[in-house]
Amino acid sequence: MFSGVLFDFSGTLFDDKSVLDPARATIGDDTITRVLSVVDSPEGIEARRGCDVSRERHRAVWTTLIAEAGPYSTEVVGAIYRALTDPAAWTPYPDTARVVTALHERGVRVGVVSNIGWDIRPALADAGVLDVLDTVVLSCEHGVEKPDPALFALACDKLGLEPGSVLYVGDDPVKDGAAVRAGMPVYLLPSERSATRDRGLVAVLELAQR
């Protein structure tokens, strides 16, 4: 049985595919589609490497990529970036609150570890889980990001638990899978996901009981 569980945020507890959907109506579907094609291209992914170590770097990298997708005006770039980092635009999977709350009620210490360039706590609060979390560890607040094992070790320390007793749950084999380098067991969720369907987090309840 695990004494603690740490979750990734994007693609694990909250959907990462629909974040900019609300912006399509106000900014334009073609614009959002074009921006995503740039930021998710091999070159865009490479440019984003290391951008989550601070809020300033995250904003600088993302706004540069957004602008290059156009070019777009400063106003449009700012609107897209605000939409991306708007807590209200991030949708929790239907089973997120249910599973996180159940773990808390069973006495399991629970936290979130995220590579992120902005404060996700308002999104966690809106989802009804912030109050039952024992820690929230964000890369932009500590100057280190996954797959560096130091971020996982820091989160375990904040839980007050040894890494071997904490299950890490994520969706990225490279970034989240690196928790094993910190001595943690890892459970990776399937890549297929939708904001309207359970993420499969109930399996975590079963694993935590073993």
C-alpha cells in the first residue's frame, strides 16, 4: 500500500487538448489551429524545452511562438497567451475530483507535481481538489522541471514521505516516467484521452490499496 500519491497536472488530472477551445469563438478557429500547429511542431516542442522553469521564461517562449505563427499583433498574442493560462479554461477529467478526494479520505497523502509556467492552484480550487491536496509543486516556482529527479524528490519531501512509498501518476513516459530516477514507482495513463470521459484514475485507488 502506498502512503502517498503524486499526480501530474496537464493530461493527467486536467485535459490538455481542449484548453484553447473557448478562445476559438473570440479569436478565431483558423488562428488557434495555426498557433497549435506551430507550438506542437518538432521545432516548437524543441523551443519549449526548459520553458517551465520560470513564469518569465514561459511567457517569453510561448508569446514568441504564438507571434511567429502569424505574425500577429501584440494584442492577439496577449489574448491567446491569456487564454492558455486561464484557470477557467482548464477542464478536469470527470474522475479527477472523485479519485483525489477518495485518496484523501483513505488517509493517503496527495499532491500535484507539474511542469508549468503559471499558478495552477485556482484551477485546482475550481475543480474542488485544492483543499484536499497536501502539496502542489510547480516547476516555475522551483527553477527545475521534469524529468529532473530533483522535482520529484522535493515533492516527496513536502509530503513527508520516502519516495519508495509514493506512487507517481502521469501520462508522459519521458517526463513523468523519470520519477523512477527519484526512487518512485510510476503509473502511466494511456495516451488517448478526452475531456468528457474518465481518465482511468480509478486504477490509482486500486494500486494505492495494494
